Amino acid sequence: MPKTPGEKKAYKAGITKGKTLVDEGLPGWFGTFADMMTLLFAFFVLLAAISTIDPVKLQEMADGMGKSVGSKIKKESQAMSLSDIKKAVKKMIEEMKVDSESGETPVDVTTGPKGVTIGISSDISFGSGSAKTKPQIVDILTKIVPTIEKSYFQVAVEGHTDNEKLPEKLQEKYPTNWELSSARASAVVRELIKLGVNPIRLEAVGYGEFAPRDKASHELVTNEVILKYNTTVQQKARNRRVEITFLAPNYSRPGGGESETKSSEKT
């Protein structure tokens, strides 16, 4: 309904409430607040772009959210997820600690974008300069096999060494740490196959001294970095290891995994 000339005059004179209570336009602080929100949004987008996603932690978060809303359904026939594998390995390690006189175990479990990794000290796995497996690592592999069989992920066996040069008497067989680490990884793969693991799901990789255990993910591998993480006897011992990794799907080799395994069983 249009205003009368008297109402318009009263409004302009400030007599009505609308003139005294409402300011024209947005308050002055609103522009600063909007700029801050825009900058924060850009900052978090940048963080998401440069970050690497840990699929195991993502699965654990999803499982936790599912439990909180009562939507997680567990089936007996369901293959183990990466988070299930992590729990199973942790349980195995705890049992090994109980059986150990010192309360320590040469096995640990870590997670990352690559998947779930079981680290096994090379000192209890192989003799110095040798790729022949010791009984201790066979016992550990026997405990890991059921977890491999209940999952569908590709399994990478990775051999690592410290930066010490091999003695001349061993260089005829293993010219460098590349050959030694690869031979040790292959030896573990052979043991897993003997224990009944389908060889299609396995891969052996040797890294030599070029993947120090404590290297941060953002550090590039250089001679300086290799020396940095091979300074002490303890660091060298940590680097001499075998790692068994349940690979996240984006890290699995082309053609491997569940589908290839099933096709091979049919032939």
C-alpha cells in the first residue's frame, strides 16, 4: 500500500522507527569478516590439495562414525579392511610381547597412504650378508598368513638395508645393497608361498639403503638424508629390516588383486 505524503515526510524527518533503528547498507566489520572467511577457505583448500590421505585412518574414522549412528553391519564373509588388518596385526604384536621375556618385539605396524605396513627387524630374519631366512621370521610369517588369506589386498614384501658397504667377500654374490635387499625380499616371498599364500598376490621389492626407516614423508632422498638416518648404530639397526605392506588399492600393481586371484582359481 503506497505511503501518504504525510507518512513520507515523517519518515524523512526521523519520526518513524524505521529511520532511527535501521542503517542503510551492511555494517563496516562485515567486509573484513568476509575477507577472513575467504582466506580461511582458500587455506584449507590448499591444505587438502597438498596433503596425502591415509586410507587406514580414513577407514577407521568411517567405522567410528558408522558405529556412532548404528549403521555399520558386519558380515562373516566380508573380507578384512585395512583398519581390520591393522587391528589384527596389533593384537598379534601384543601377544608376542606377552610371550617375550623382555616384553619387546622386533615387529611393529605403521599406516600411511601406501597401506598397512608390518616392519620386521632384519637382524632376527637373516644372518649378516645373507638372504637365508632364520626360523624366527618363519614363525612371524606363519602368524601373518591368516590375515593375508582373510583380506584381498596385494602384499608387497620390501627389503631394506643400512648404508654400510658390503665386505669384498660378499660382493661377488651381492655387488651392492640393491641385490642383497632384493634377495631378502624374494626369500620372504618364497616362504609365504610355502605357507600357502597365492603368489599372484605377492611382490618382492628391494630398496637398498635408499628408504631410511625414520625419514619424514616430505624429505627427498639425497646422500645427506641417507647419512642423516645412518649416523648411529641404532639407526642402522632400524634401517636393516623387511617390511610387509598390505597395499591400498591405488598402490596395487595393475592386474593384481582379488579379480586376478579369482580368475586364476577358475582356470
